[in-house]
Amino acid sequence: MSAGLPENPYNPHAWIIGEPAIGAGTWIGAFTLIDGSGGLTIGAGCDISSGVHVYTHSSAMRCVSGRAHDVVDRAPVTIGDRVFIGANAVVNMGVTIGDESIIGAGAVVTSDVPPRSIVVGVPGRVVGHVDLSDPANPRTVRD
């Protein structure tokens, strides 16, 4: 164990909660929070950059209701294959990110992302797509 975090096979400085399904060849950077408590699937060949937070729960309604709403809300997250998530991005509960998408640094993903999309901003919005028509020369295209 390092820095008081539970051991994981990805990065000694990442905090992985629950038992997410993580595909082969996925890389997870330091100082990430990967919350699998509400159900999380991360595909194969992904890069999850440093500082990323992936949440599958929210205690907001429990908090603001003075605990009248006495449960922590949970919804699964699905991240497709070969997805790149930039540094310090946040993925909120209930979101699906399609295969071969790029999530820009600092983006906050609050809704589903179609495959091969480029998402930036707060809240995250699709601004382009990934063009893999020539696999030897992939490129991004602004919509």
C-alpha cells in the first residue's frame, strides 16, 4: 500500500473503489479516483490520465434533504474501448462514453458520449469527432 490508498494493479497513487471491470491494456494515471461502487466498466486499451475522477454515486440529494432521502444514489458508468480521458476530467454517474472517444482535459461529462466523439468543456459537449478512415494516420475533426 502506498500513500494510504488500497493497492491496485494500475497505479499506486490511484484510488479504486469497488470492483470495476477494467479491460486489458488500460492505463490509469496517478491521483485518479475510480469509483466502481455503483457499477463501472472500462474497456480495453483506454488511457485514464492523471487526476481523472469517475463517479458512480452521488450523495447530493441525501445531503440537501437533511437525510430525508436516506440513500446514496448510484448509477453505472460504461467507458468503451480505446477511450482517452484527459487530465483532471470528471465523469459523472450514469454516463456511457462510446468507443474511441477523446475527453479533453478538465471536461465534466454529464451525459452520454457517442463513439468517436471529442468532448470538451464544463459541462462537456461534443465539438468534433475522431476520424480513423486511414488507420495509419488518425486525426480529429472539429464539427
